Amino acid sequence: MYTIQFGEVLKYYDVLLKGLLVTLELTILVMLFGTILGIIISFGRISKNKLIYGLSTGYVEFFRNVPLLVLLYIAYYAPPELFGLRLRPFVAGVIVMTLNSAAYEAEIIRGGIKGIRDEEREAALSLGLSKFQLYRFIIIPHALRLIWEALGNQLISIILGSCVTMIITVGEVTYEGLIIGSRTARHFEVFIILLILYVSLSVMMSTIFRAIKRIFMKPAELE
Amino acid sequence: MALGSVAGFFIGLMRASKNKFLNLLSLCYVETFRNSPLLIQLFLLYYGLPILFNTHIPAQTTATIAITLYTAGYMAEVFKSAISAIEKGQWEASYSLGLSYTHSLRCVILPQAFRIAIPPLVGVFVMVLKDSSLVSIIGFVELTRMAAMVRSLTFTTFDVFGVTAVLYFIMCYGFSKLGSFLEKKLEIAKVR
């Protein structure tokens, strides 16, 4: 009869912590680079230039319709065979997840920019604001308010997606968990702990995002 | 996935109901399955449970169960939002006609909610289609697994997985296009 023993697994809490750090590192890097790349691509998506529009649309559609796992396999196993370039697993993971995430971010940002009515743009320009000022004071704050929840969801997506990178031996928390599981043969406890961990992380992130929205993003009050 | 949709439908109903107990129960279910990675759920079912009960569940069954539960979580949210999106006037009208809660739900609200639910339903479907590639990790032989097996025979990763990527792309993109076609046909955006 199998007895549930969490103590056995919690002994290895330092290993889990190490993995958690890697997970967080991965998440932050991907969110950072993904957003930057996403901004660039979103400009491509709203451009009137047919070539730029086509390229960015192709990019977005590709990375939104191909599974992360397949991309990871390609990024990690293909370069050594093709050009003899071996990436470190973590680097490969960051690159793939950034490219993937940027596609979603581009759509989110594009939605935010499109969501601003033209009248606001025209009003700002007629008041004599320069293009740069227009972006800094009108478009960016407004768009940010519109897309805040979607950005939060994207971050949670990245956290959950980081779990898959364990397949190319990125040492994040799931990977470490598997190792602990194999060593102690207590897979059930390990995965329950991991489950609780991920759910807590996600819920925490959602709460933080909602709190920031409540505190910093109150709509302007009319006199 | 079909099972998951059906299950998700009922869980979504639970979420939309006024019954506090059902609501809370389904809330826990939904939040657990939506906020954790599918991979963890898969591992839990495939490695964790068999150890607990000293049995072995074949990969195929585990994969099916895991995907069903996962899909149901998202479907529940979709159905709940769709039901909530129907304006209160509809409820009030059906009550004033003497219809019970269940009756009005079934005959008045749900048909309307269904139309609204189709775009997000397509989105969830595509998402699950992509995430289904993860079941290859527990050995269930599907597209990604096949690709990995072919690759280990031929060692041409880029070609094999490149083709796989294209196949997934065609499936997902095609299905999304089908979804937008359906949207246009049913004129969902005009439902107001």
C-alpha cells in the first residue's frame, strides 16, 4: 500500500528552489525580449507597406500556429546538424520562447493601438503635439490601459510554457522535479507540489496585475 | 477533445449558476486546470497516479483523460462568459413568460450563447491542438512523436520537424480560417 509522504520530497527543497530560479529567469527574459520584439512586429502589422505587413503577418501566423515543442526540437537539435552550432539549452529555450511570445505580444499591442479612436489622435495633432509627444503622452498610456489584462495573461502563458523547455534539458523547476521524482520514486508528491507551485505562481501574477491596474491605471476623472 | 468540450459545457453551466456550492466547486476545477501547464497534468496522471494505486495506465488512456480535463477547464470559461454575455432582458422575458430557470436556460439563453461562444471555442480548439503535441512526451504516438521517431532514424532534424511544423501550421491555421468563415456565415458580430 502506497503511503503519501511529502517529507521525502520536501527534503530536496533546495533543488526545487534552484529550478524555480531558472524558471523565473527564463520567464523574465522571455517577457522582456518578447515584448520588445512584439512592439517591433506590431508596427509591422499596422504598417501600410505591403512587404512589411506581409512579413510580420507571416511571422505572427507561423508562431501562433506551430506548437512550442516542435519549435524547441528544431531550435535545439537542428543547428548542430545544419551548421555545427550547439546552443546551450537555456539559450535555445529563451530564443524559441521569445520568438513565440513576440507573435502573441504583437497581436496584443496591435489591438491596443488600434483600440484608440482616431479622434484622439487628431485632437492631439491639432493641439500641436509632435509625433513623438503624441506617442508618449496619448497612445502609449491609453494602449497600456487597454491591453493590461492581456499582457498579464501572456506572462502567465510564458510561465506555463517554460514548463515545456524541460524537454531540451533546461534546468527549470519541472526538470528538477522529474529528477527528484526519479531519485525518490515519489512522482505523485513531486507533481502535486509542482502543480500547486504553478497554480500559485499564476494566481499570484494575476493578482499583482489586477492590483497594479487598480492602483496605477484609474481612468482620468472628468471635472 | 470532444469529451472535453462536453464536460466543459456542463462545468461552464455550473460556473454560471447561482448555486454557490456548484459555482465554487467548478471554480476550483477551472482555475486548477487553466493555471497549470498541461505537461504537469500529464505527468501527474501518467507517473503519479499509477504509483499511488500500484497500477499502470497506458499512455493513450492517460493522454485522452488529461486532454479532456484540460480542455474542459478552458471550455467552461468560454461557456460561462457566453452565458453571462446574454443581456438580463432575455432572462427577465423568459421568466415573465413563466419559464423555469432550467427551461429558460435551455430554450432561450443557450441557443444565443452558443453563437457567441463559437469564436473563442475555435481559439481554444487550436490551442489544445497545439498543446496536444506534448502528449508525445509520455509516449503516446501522435504527430510529434512520429516525427521524433523518424528523426532518430534519419538524423535530419530540420527536415523532419520542419515538415511537422508545416503540418501543424496547416491544421491550426486551416481551422482558424474555418472558424472565421463560420463567424461570417453566422454573422456573430451583428448579434446585438
